[in-house]
Amino acid sequence: MNRVVSGGVVSKSWPAVLGRVILWVFLIVTALVTLFPIIMVFLGSFKTNLEVTAGATLLPESWQFANYAKAWETANFSRFTFNSVFVSVTVTIGMLVVSSMAAYAVDRVQFAGKRIYMGLLASTLFISIGAVVLRPQYDLMVSLGLQKSLLGVIIILISAHATCFFIIIGFFRGIPKDLDEAAYIDGCNFYSVYWRIVLPLLRPALAVAGLGAFQGSWNEYILPLVFTLSNPSLQTLPVGLANLRYGIGAAAETQLMMAGACLSILPLLVVYLFANKSFMQVTVGAVKG
Amino acid sequence: MRKLHAYVFIFPSLFLTLIFSIYPLMWALRFMFYDYQGFGTPVFIGLDNFARVMRDAEFWSSVKNTGIYALGKLIVTIPLSLLLAIILNRSLKGRTFLRAVYYLPTIFSASVMSIVFFIIFNSYNGILNQFLIKYDIISQPISWLGADHAMLTTVIIAIWGAVGNYMLLFLAGLQGIPEDLYEAASLDGAGEYEKLRHVTIPLLGPVMQMIIMLAITISLKGYESIMVLTGGGPYGKTEVMYLYLFKLLFPISPESQTLQQIGYGSAVGFTTALMVGGITVIYFFVSRKLNNIY
């Protein structure tokens, strides 16, 4: 990690000093541009609507903490938050269970069709015709009667667990098979080895994969949008927030949109600050950008 | 016996994959040969849908927009993220903090990100225009989301959201370059620039090739943030391929005047996927040839 490439060497020559100045100006300007929208919206969420729409101020003239209460109640963010938490937590747990079970079977047992199964799973990572599969997925849920709850969204999100599977199976190399054998001798069976030996040792992998699953489902927009078209009370935060833009009179209440945006960023931000390291691991190879 | 248990354990995964990924794919592949609006009886029409795709001016305009969007995004994102990664891979005070700052936009949902930027770029009471007017940089509000600038604004937002992600991927690649090579280069008297030119860039080549390939496919497929920000408007100026496709299958946005056309939509989807795949493959072979020159 700590690569010493002449950066540690203190050089006093003019070009070197100039180079450092340019470097830092570049880094700081880039950082400010990156942070500007976030700070703007955060500070804006405490302003009155008048101040947001009329004045070009940075800090609020008076801090309107009531914006959050209003967004929470009037703009229905309590409902959206509940739905988002419900979807994300269920999807994360479901994905981890489904993928860790499958990864355990694939890594520990030789069975016919294993290669076909792995190929199938890998192909779902690479073959994507985007929105096209949304329509049949939706129709399928309608025929199963699951489009009226968030269950449809949850099941479809869990079904896209290939990334999670490959992250977890990557970690299996670190769990020696001798442990399984010892447990079998002690009287464990296939299921208790999974539950008592493999899962506890898999904890770091589950944390990394779970973080990715949580972030993905928390941020998902299209699926919940499609499934809540006829039932607004099922909207998640990204959907509810985006709808404010089109909602009647919403344009006049920009400060509530800002408060809502902050509310929907907050949980991920907290997780991000506390788990910065593992977050960085998750996203290496993640498909976003 | 254990084999039986193994089948039990892969069953949930296999079942979900088959029913909710593979079956929908087959369904779409079938309906691209049908005239089907979502109700009534589908009528088999052979390749007519594809003939219509060829004549569909709105589709080809969305192809053009996608090209502009992806190119504009990548031209800035890739060099900028590579530069940041190279800088932040050296020992530098505040390195961890800066990495976290640049990476921050990546955790935003596309929808939230677009709402935030809608508030900033909004023509009439957008924050950016207020500031520019207050400090006398402009006298008239700029219509950032109007027909003339909408694409540029969309690209700027996409860059903002993507740089951190690719910086991190490049950082991971840089960390795979063995330390001794730099030491050896130093012993041979190489300066900063020579090390970059003769060690970093060549050794990063294969990783870079993969990252750029990923970046190309992602930017050709992106449409969620555009959907929230402009809905493809004004006058279809920011309508990208996958957004057009989405509107054919779920005509829901208030601005959308498209009718639901599932059979035709499937054909558009297949054509689009084929184009994205084709571009990726072409890039892969061209870039591999370029790699060999080194």
C-alpha cells in the first residue's frame, strides 16, 4: 500500500514546488466539485422554500428543522422509508441465504450438472437486454398475484444473485475442507456443517456481499417504479422522491425534495462512513457508474 | 447421498434463475416476432418488427444520442479517474480522505442523484443559475435542461457520478503492479515520468482494457438518471436507447406519448442488446491489437 515514489523525498527546487502546488489545487478543486452538490442539498434542506427559490445563499438564514418533520409526514417519507428498509433487508438476507447455500454445494460436492449450473449463473451476469425482461417479469408476477405487494420486487431482486454468489464462492478457498471432514467424524451431517462450520467462517464474505446487496436494493429505482404504478403506498425512497418532481405543487416545495433526498442518502452514508474499507472492496468489480 | 443434499442446496438459486431470468429472456426472444400490444391475441408477423426498427427515426435518434452521451462521458471520466488513481496511489497526505470524497457520489441512487441535480440545474430557480447571476457571471438564466444544453448537463452529471467508481477500479489495478519494478526503475535512474511511461502504463494495460470495456457497456446501458432528470426530453434530445425501449414497454412517464408495444419493444431490445454487444466485441479486438504494439 505505502508506495514511496519520490513523494517522500523533499525536494526544494522550484519546478518541484510548483508541481506540488498544481497537484494540490487540482485535487482540492476536484474534491470541491464532487462535494458541492451534496453540501448544497444538505444545507438547502434546512432553508425555507423562499430562500431556496429566490436567494443564492450558502448557509440557511434560519435553520428550518421542521422541513424534515414535514417531509416525513406530509410528503410520506415515513412510508417510503419503511418500504425501502423492508425491501433492502429482505433482499439482503434472501440473497445471502440463497447464494451461500448454492456456493456451499458447488464448492464442497461434486454433482452432475454443476458446470451447466455455473455457466447459467455466469450468463445472467453477462447477458442483459435491459428493460426487455422487465415486462415478462412483471406479467409473471401478475399471474402469480404478487404484483400487489413488494414481494414481486423482492423476489426478482433476489433472483439476480449471481454477483453475490461469485463473491461468496471466492471466499470459500479460505475455508479448509479438512474442517468439514473433522465435523463429519464428530457426527455432523451436510446441513449442520453448513450451519455450524461454514456460515460462521464465512462471516467476512457475507458482510462484503451483503453490503453490496443492500446498497443495490436500496438504490434500485426501475423495479419498484414499475411495480408500484397502481399502488403509490408501496413506493420506495428513490421512487417516491423522483415522483415529487412530477407531483402537483412539488416544484414549489423544493426544500422538501432536498430534505427527502437527504433522508434517502442518510442510511447509506452512515454505513459508508463506518464501513469505508469493506465498501471499497465491494465496489471493486461492482457494476455501477 | 451428499449429491442429493447438494441439489437441495442449489435448488432455490437454480429455480429463481430459471424462472425470473432465463424464462423472461426466452419470452422476449419469442415476442419479437409477434405483433403484441399487451392485450388481445399476439399475431405472428415474422421479421416485420425488425424491418420497422430499421425505419424507426426515433430509435435511430436515440442511438445517436446514446453515442454522444457515452462518448462525452467516457472522454472525461476515464482520463480523470486514471489520473486521480495514479495520484492517490502515491504516498500523499490525506490520501484516504480524498479517496473517500471522490468515491462518495457512487453510493447515490441514480434517482436521488438526478433529483439533486434537477434542483441545481433547474432553469428558473436552480441553485447554479442563482449563483451565476448573483456574482454577475451571467445576466440571463441559462436553460441547462433546455434543448440546447440538456445533453451536456446530462453528461456532466454522469461524469460526476462515475469518476469515483473508475478511480477505485484503477486503484485496484495499480496495486497489482509489483513494488520491485518501481524500485528497479529508480535504481536505473528513472524519474517520475519515465516510471509512469515505462512501468505503470504498460503494466496497467490489460486491467485498463477491461475497465474501459466495462465503462463502455455501462454507459451504453445507462438510462435511469436520464429518465428521472429529463425523461428523454426536451424534444427527445436526451432520449437514449434503453430509455426509448423502456417507454415502449412501460409508457408511464407524464411526458411520454408512446403507446405500449410489447412485440415491437422486444425487437428494439434485441437490436439494442446486439449493438451494445457488437460494440463491446469490436472494442475488445481493437484494444487487444493496440496492446500488442507495446
